[in-house]
Amino acid sequence: MLLAVLLLAAPGSGEKRVIQPKEFPPGRPFSPGLMVDGTLYVSGQVGNDLKTGQAPAEFEAEVRQCLDNIGLILKEGGMGFEDVVSVQVYLTDIGLFQRMNKVYLTYFKEPRPTRTTVGVAGLAGPFKIEITVTARRAR
């Protein structure tokens, strides 16, 4: 009981550190990533070219670009795809699942993170996919 009280009374060490790769354009209304207590929370990323803002014409290229953008955030946070513990995938056409999964499997090796994949009515811009991840380096 005393331990529980002490833990509740102790000041939190949950300081947030923004993870902003130099390749990402500044001025967005969100942080690309936030590091809190060794856990990296990555904002939803779409498959846009970071210089032009455009989506590739081919869906598989859009998935790769989306995951490459996530990779930049992971790297800036001192992590890699092997540190990802949870993934959320949003597709505007759930019929694209198998094509997405084929690319996805080239980025995430065993043991793969947990994953949720949902079909959505739409995403911001002309994009067909958005992915967000949570990563934590094993101690």
C-alpha cells in the first residue's frame, strides 16, 4: 500500500521529446514522432514523397514510401523496424490488403509486431494508405 502511494506521489519522468527528422517539412500541426520514457509514438504516415508531397502512381510504391517515411522517424529516434511493437494500417480499399501485406512483410521480420488493419472511407489527400507505429527498444 505504501509503495502504491509513493508511486502515485512521485513526479513523472514522462518527458516528451519531439522526433523530427530533417527530411520532414517543418510547420505541420503534429509531431512526426514523440519519445516518452523510451517508447516512440509515430504519427500516421502516408506514402508521400517528402520533397514533392506527391503520392507515387503505383500502390506498392506508395506503401514503400509510407514505410520509408516511418523508417526515417524510427532512425531519428535511435530505433529501427525491429523495435516496432504495434502497427495500425488504414486502407481506403480493403481489397488492397494482400498487395500491402506483400510489401509490409519485407520491412517487418519475425517476431513481427502486433497489427490492426482497417478499411476507411478516406484519408487526407489522394493517399490510399496511412500507417502509424509504436516502437520500444528492448532493454
